[in-house]
Amino acid sequence: MNPVLAAGQLIVSVALSFAILLQSRGSGLGGTFGGDSAVYRSRRGIERRLWQFTIVLIALFVMFSLAGYILSPSVAA
């Protein structure tokens, strides 16, 4: 794999991990197992921007992965 693509994918993956961890979903383990409140709430402000940033990072990660796969030298069997 191209070292530039590998470094870019590594940076994007670390940023994606942090973006996912920063998003709050429920409180404690109750939200993990479906104990979250049933009240509908829309994302606002920084929470919405973080959600959009996470989607952009996911798209970048997929693009880096596909570019690394396409540009990698093929190995003959």
C-alpha cells in the first residue's frame, strides 16, 4: 500500500474513533441495552456538526480503503 494512503487512512481512522466516542447516547449502560428514553430529540448545534463530521470521516475512510485496494499491486497466484 502507498505510504501516503496508509498514513491518511490511519489519521482518518483515529479521528473517526474520537468522533464516535464523543457522541453521547444515553447515560451509562442503560442506553446500551435499549433503556434510553423514548422521547424523540433532534440534534442541534455542536451535536449536529459532530454527526455530520462523523459521516464525512466515514466517507473518507471508505475512499482511502478503496484507493488502497485499487492502487495496490496485484499478486499473481
